[in-house]
Amino acid sequence: MQALKESNPGTVVEWRLLESMVPGTHLFQRVFWAFKPCIDGFRHCRPLITIDGTHLYGKYKGTLLIAMGTDANFQLFPLAFAGVEGENNESWSWFMACIRARVTDRKGLCVISDRHASILAAMEEVGSGWEEPNAYHKYCTRHLASNVNSKFKSVVIKNVFGKAAIARQKKKFDYYINKIGDLNVGARRYLMEIPYSKWSIHHDGGFRFGVKTTNMSEVFNGVLKGARCLPITALVQMNFFRVNSYFATRQSWSKKRLKEGHEYSEKAMKTIEANMEKAMHHEVISFDSDAIGLYQVRTGRGRRKSGKGGNSHTVNLMSKTCTCEKLKIYKLPCSHILAVCRHRSLSHSDFVDSFFRIAEYRLSYLKCFAPILDPCH
């Protein structure tokens, strides 16, 4: 850890040690680390992190805690790590306190996690910096769906819950939550006791950018495949080299895309282009367009399957809203707004969140890692 800090100044390391019965010695309990390039790069990622814990196995037990961001291309962004004795209130509270104090003090940060009791306690701790409006804690819908399935032993209810969780419009959410009630009154009551804002995309307020699960953190477990049975020193070393490799690859990608003159990340651009294709089949009707830019957009089916299209949505250019709610949720222009932009010969750039710009993507991975110094030199 000292070598990491010396070769990569600004890298954060925090220790938690226990007193030993041997004078002058301590016992290792926990260690937290965050690499300087990750700390700097996260400022250019969306204000969103997912957190998760994964068990270490082999001779040395314990848990690896992980915090992941999401970059402009909708891919994971490694942020912070900790080797701890296990998932408990103290270890999660300590991990989250380290992130707040040493990694990011961004306000309005969205944190997505499973509903582990220790995480809930850490996020609700008074004065932690993670209470609203400093941060907004949301639940992984996949974990909650699994809880629903385990409690009510019904794949059907689980699937309907999944549809309710991703429903963007109130009428669709109400339909699915009522359907759950028809299937099992207890299941509906169970879900009503959990604040809708914690798991429903419609009630979210746009804080989670449409991200539904903690998959980002869990995917990184795959990046560390084969490392979880190693001693902590070797685990940290492997973590360092693989995060460096991850950065180097994306430095090359972002540089190439910026050189080619692209304005947005590849994934964001594909979403916009798909919505543009839909917009070609929409009809735009003006309502008081000079004053507040109010429009009704009637959707056409185009190439989409039967049952799609034939709906009407209201677009307000001044307030940058659409009744489909996609702009609020995903921070990218929906087909209805794009149809209005085409109708008015306006640029759609004002409706794209700045975190999707290729310039931000480039800055996320701009800082380079430095090789660890040889202790013999």
C-alpha cells in the first residue's frame, strides 16, 4: 500500500487495526483503498454509484466491498474498494464514511444497493453525509424481485413486480401494482411498505439514470475472478493491475472517438439514433409554441411490432419535459422531443445530459496509473 501511494500520489489508503497483546504490534482488521486516477475520473461520471460485497474464500476469509460508478458509455467505473472482516454495520459504515471523506463529496449522489441490513443502517446514519438531500439511496430491483419470489413463492408475481419496477408512466405502474394485488394481497401490501421511490423508476425522481440493479459492482467481481482466494496483498496487486488495464483500454477508445469528432459516447449516440428513427413516424401538433413551446406528439408505429405507437404525449420545450418521462429518467431525448426538434429545426443537444458527452468520457479516464516502484531500488 505504501508503494502504491508513493508511485501514484493521491491514492487513498485507510487502515483499521486492532490492538495486540504483543507490545508494539497490531492486528490487521480492514483496509480501504481508492486509486487517484479513479478519484479524479469519477468527477466526470454520472452522480451515481452501486455498492456490493463479495466473499473472499480460501485460507484467508473476509469480504471485499466494492463501489462502482457508471461512465458516459454506460459501463462500470471502478471507484473504491475495501477488504473487511465481513458485512456488518461497522464495516459498511466505515466503508461509506471513507468514500465520503476521501473519495467524493458530491451532493445528490445516488447510491444503489441490495437491501442488506448493514447497508441500510450505514445509509441512514445521522451525520454520515449519505442522508437526503446529500445522497439518495435506491434498491437493486433484481434483489428485491428475488426477495418477493422467496417470500411469496411465485414466479408470476416476481415477473409482474419486474414490470412495475421499470414502468415509466403512472398508469402503467398502477396497472402492474394492482395486478400484483389481484394475484396476492399480501404481496402488494409487502411492496407498499417499501417506499416506491426506492425501487420504482417512475417514482425515482430521475436520480438513478434508469439504472435498475447493482450489476455494475457484480460485473467487477468477474474482473477479479481468480483473485478472491488470494492473500490480501496479492488481491490488491491484482486489483491494481486490472484497473490499470481497464483504464488504458478506455483511454484509447475515448481518444479515438474524440479524434473522429463524435460528440457523445457510442452507447448514448445509439440510443439517440434509435429514437430519431422512431421520431420520423411521429406527428407533431403545436400548442402555444411561441410562448412556452407546448406540443402534442402522436406516435407512429413505423417498423415497430404491432401494438406499438398510436399514443399521444405532451412536450414542453421550456421546462424540458415529456409525459413519457424518458427524458427525466434517462437524461437523453426521447423520440417525442426529437420529433419536436425536427419540427422546429432545433438542435437536440440541450436535452442530452452533459455526462454523456465524449469530452467527459475522455476526462473520466484521462489520468494514467504509474508502475509500482521496485522495493529493492
